[in-house]
Amino acid sequence: MLTAFVIEEGNLARLDDLGDVAREARILWLDLCESSTEERRQAEGLGPQRLPQAEEFEEIEASSRSYVDTHGLHLSSLFLRRSEGRLETVNAALVLSADRLVTVHEREVPAIRLLRMRARLMHGIADPLDLVHQLFEIKLDDLADTLEETHQALDAIGMESLHKTESDELGQLVARLTRFEHFNSKVRLCLLDSQRDLAFLSRHGRLTDEQQKQHDMLQLDTESLLPHCDFLFEKVGFLLQAAHGAINIQQNQTIKFLSVVAVVFMPPTLIASVYGMNFEDMPELSQPFGYPLVLAFMVVSAIAPYAWFRRQGWL
């Protein structure tokens, strides 16, 4: 899908007819989402920018994700995307020239979709850098909301963990904590990527005084979210340790019970084994009260270790 926006009377307006030559010259933003070959060819025909290929903005090296060439500034930025209860990251390429912003992404990016929806309500957009700042503001708002949701969920899990006693319940708790740790790692990755992108724009972007103020605020927001992200990692780690500790205690209780049963029944088993031997010279076998005496001896031999354990406080 190819979407174009122009500035009209100080506001962004969507350009529905890309054949309008007069308005094409004023295009401020081109957005390509899951674009076809024909749409990419059409977008490249609207300006001098060379559109990056999908494999280019999937690179992880800093020099490949942000650089300057004759077409302008190139950024590959990570965005969060929720899909079927999962949190994943999506790469989007930004090509920033003096008079136009081009965004390219192979999958729908919620932050860019929201920017398209808000475009008509934006006032005072003068150049592509203003759009980039708006995009990063939406991105950071989304990351902050995700951190807040994670924090609230971890607080609820922390209260639940006080009442979980069954192994199955604790196992489900560990699974939920692992999922939130995965979510938090995605948020941290996006924050670090935003920090790198904003630093790159600060070095190479030609910011006005007003844009510099907004840019400094975005950098401050990014830096303030990173410690919060680290705190959530520590909280997840603490809750995981607590859950594993509770599971270990339950396992120890089970092992303790089995050990006591084994020790309690060991003496009666020994006695039964001795008198179960088929030898002729066993005088107890001819005694009229031999069988009940042996049974009584077996009971006493079982009770004695149990009583000893109780006295020692091991049970």
C-alpha cells in the first residue's frame, strides 16, 4: 500500500490521486506498507530517493542501520507490534531528505498507522523532521504504555504468588513471568534502538531551535524509560526466584515424606525378611505365640523411628 501526504494550509492532507502533478511536488511523506513492485516503482518515480530493500533494514550493524548518502539520512528503526497476544518487533526504514520523508515497512507498524490516522489533525508540520519527531513520540508513548502494563501485571503476579501452593499453579506462574520477561526484552531493544536513532539525528539532522527542544525531550524520555525497564527485569528475576524457591520447597517436602516412609518401613521389612527364610533351625517358628510376637515386634520397630523423628522435630 502506498500512501502520500502533502501540506495544505499548514496541515497534512492525504493525496488520493498520485497523478496530480501539481500536488505531487508538495509531497511531504510517502509511506509504503507491504508494497508491491509497481508501488515501489511509482514511489521511486516521485522523488530522487532510492527505496531500501527489506534485507537492508533488517541488518543489525549500526553502520547499516543509520547512515548518510546523497539521498539524505537513512534510519532503520524498531517498533513494537502486538499480534495474537504476542509482542514482536518490526523494522521500518526511514529515508529523510530536505523536503520529504519516506517510510518503508514490510508489515504494518502500529505507530506509523497511528501517525497516518492523526496526520489530518497535526498542525505546524513544516518539514520531514517534524514528522519524524511525531513518529518517535508515538513510539515512545507506546513503549511507556507497555512498560506500565507490564509493571501492573507483575504487581498482580506478585500478590498471586503469595497464595499459590500447588506445583501446577507455580508452573503456570513461571510461564507467565517468562512471557513478561520476553516482553520487557522487546521493549528494551526498541528503547536502545530509539536512543541510537535520536543520537544519529542529533548529529546529522539540521534541527531548528524548536525542533532541538522537542528532540531533547524525546532523548530525555528515552533515557528515563531505560531504568524503568531495568527495574522490571529485576522484578521479574525476583519473582522467578521466589517461584522456583516455592517449587523447591514443595519438592523437598515430597522427598522428605518419601524418606521418612522408607526409614519407617525398613526395620519391619528387615524383620519380615529374616522370619521369611525357610530354614529348619529357627526356634521361633515352633513357638505358639511366635507369629503374633513377630508382628508386634514389626509394629514397634516401625513406631520407634517415627517417634524419634517427631521428638527431633524433623516431622
